[in-house]
Amino acid sequence: MLKSKDLLDIKSLEAGEIESILEASAGYKDVLRRDIKKVPTLRGRTVVILFFEPSTRTRTSFELAAKRLSCDVVNFSVPNSAVVKGETIVDTALTVEALGAETVIVRHKSSGVPHLLGRSLKASVINAGDGINEHPTQALLDAFTMKEKKGSFKGLEVAIVGDVLHSRVAKSNIYCLNKLGAKVRLIGPPTLVNESMGTDLARVYYSMEEGLRGVDVVMMLRIQMERQGGGFFPSTEEYFKLWGLNEQRLALADRDAIVMHPGPMNRGIEISSGIADGPQSVILQQVTNGLAVRMAVMHLLASGGRA
Ligand code: CP
């Protein structure tokens, strides 16, 4: 069951709501294994995808998920819209709602835009990433992948490595993993992982060698160059030397540890190609699972929280 008409963040979800989404996602994963992957569940529902930032995975999987549910989908093109003439985001969203949008999926560089639209529209609003705030469906697909690979979250040790400061993926994962009973470690340079991030929700490490020891999951983060003014680390070469995931460092984690990355990856900066393409990597499985998770989220929101 979901309580809200919107999915705006993980912070305000209860553990039971997250578990409901994961359960519904497992059902949709089974659907996606069938020869015929399209179901009539949301036939005729109008979904508008409103992305003000670039995306490959999230945008494509939301569009495919909506099409698999038999929705009518509009991929709104911001550069060719009246936004360039100065129309506000709220007026833009009200306009697509007046045209019939019942679900609006939004990505924006400013934190809080999905919350603003959630208050302004009757339609369901799904946050597909807002600035440095949250990326809830990414955390849900990450949790789904961890559950699939590790079975349970109880006592699971998850290391989140890199640019935590600018990462909406990290924030959503910290909330999600804590609600589900996992333990979170944050690893990175002090410029990107503040001491103040060490709370009841996470422990901070300033050494890969210490932080990775014995963990069950290693989640590497993308360096968010577009959100950094520069000066957070001297060079990408040095970053990889100190904070990149390579074979020697991964050997410190549990021998069955899985390696995750939300993508897009900067190979040779955050992660070596040997690890990204290696046997412990579940990076492409995360992408595949995103489809089932987004189908589940759209279905649950459209049906008032019950699939
Ligand atoms: N993980 C993620 O949000 O990737 P995209 O930017 O490609 O959507």
C-alpha cells in the first residue's frame, strides 16, 4: 500500500510501503520474463515524461514501463517546448495535465521541483531525480537488486563510495537501506563525504581499505562533474588512485560481495573496467530491474496504492 498519490522521495515512505513496492516489482519481473511483456493494467492512462536534465536509463525505462502497462506516453521535449519562451514549470505541468496527463514523471536540476508539482497537480507525480536531493526509483531498483542477490537486508553491510555530497542516489539509498534494516558506510574524500554525514543512518570512512572491509555490497557513485564547481579533488587520475574500485580493493569486501553503480559510469575514474564488467558486477541487472520497479510504482500510484 502507498499512502500518497505521488512518489517524491524515500525519506517520507514507511518501510512497509517500500516492501509493497518491492513485492509488486517481483511480480512485474515475472511478467517481463514472458514472451508477451505487455499487460493491459493501465490501458488508456496518460503518462507525461517531463525531463529537464539528460538521462538514458531512467527516461528509457519509465517510457518502456509505461508502454508495457499499456499507457499512452508522451515524452515531453523541453528544448522544443514553450519553456524556452519563459513558461514556468508549474504552468507547463498544468498544461500537460489539462491535456489529460494522469501521471507526470519529472527530472529537474533543482531540488524540490517534484514536490512543487505534487502540490500543484491532481495527477500523480513521480520524482525521477531532483538536483542533489533524491532519486527514489533508483534506490528502489537498487534495493530490489540487493534483495534478489542477498535475500535479506537484516545486517547487510553496504558501502556507498564517492561523491556522496552531490548524489541524490546516495541520499535515497541511505534512507531506503536504513528503513529496510541494512547498515550503511559512506566512503570518500572529506570534500565529498562530510564528517556530518556520519549519523545514526551511516558511518563515515576516509579510507577505501578500512571502509570496504567485509562489506556485502559496494555501491560506486558517479562523480557529478555537472554539479561541482571544481576543486573537490586534484585530478581524475588521483581520484581513481585513492577512491577508485579496482581488483585489490574489491578483494577486501566479502568474497560474495556485489558491485553496483547507478550509471552512467566514468570508467577508469570511479571503477576499473575489469570490475565493471566482472563477475561481481550487477550494474546491468540494476538497469533491467528498473523496468519492473517503475512498472510497479506506476501501477501502485494509479490504483490508489494497491496493486
Ligand atoms: N541512474 C540514472 O539516473 O541514470 P540516467 O541519468 O541515465 O537516467
